Amino acid sequence: MSQEPELDEFERSNPRHRVTFGFGAFVVGFLVAISVFALGALLLTLIGGPVNGHQLASAALLALVVGLYAGGVGLVVGAPIAFVLGLLLRPVANQWLHVLAFFLVMTTASFLILVSLSSGDPLGTLELAALIGLAAAIGRLSVWKMMDIR
């Protein structure tokens, strides 16, 4: 007599499939997203004009500081949003939709938070929010193979 595992509320409401992620996938995605954001900030700094050795060193240090700062803010703000989004996307088997959702949700959330905190140029704020959304999407893409689809 084989015993079927007990189904939780989610599995009873959607028996077709379920995408799950472990703590390792969450940490890897977070670290990749923070790294991509820091590298993106570095690239945007370097694109700003001609760069000599001293400026490159300053920009690299700036990218490190931005990465550390983004890691702290990402842990408090971005990680909870990403965790809830991951739970909401559990019934969606298509991983590309997950990546797209991470880009759109994180860009929108970042934009709304940044606009409410600053009185700067909304276009500049949108560019920064899009960089955050892109970093989140690449972070989600990086853990594609770590997902368990049942």
C-alpha cells in the first residue's frame, strides 16, 4: 500500500504543475542581481566620457560601494519583493515569463520607490529603475536550472 504525500493548499488548488526554489537558488539569484547592478553602474559611469587610469580606479571603487549599498537595500526591499513574486509565480511553468515578470515588477517597484523619494528627473529615475529591473531579471535567469518544476 503506497501512501500519497499530503498536498498543501496550493497543490490542491493547482495540481498541474508547481515551480519551486530553494534557499540556495534565492541566494544565488540575489548575488547575481547585485553583481549585475554594480557592473551596470560601473559601465554607465565609464560611458560618461573619456577614462584614464585614475578615473577607472575611482569608478571601480564606486561600483564596489554601489554593490555593497545595493546589497543592503536589496536585502531589505528587493529580496522580499522577489520572494513574494517567486511564490506568486509558482503555478507558471514557463521560465521566460518568470524572467519577464521579474523585470517588469522590479522595474515598476523601483521606479515608484525612487520617484517617491526624489524630486529629480523622472526619466533618469526610470533609467535607474530599468537597470534594477534588468539586474533582477538576470538574477532570476541565472537560477533557471536550479528551479524544480513538478
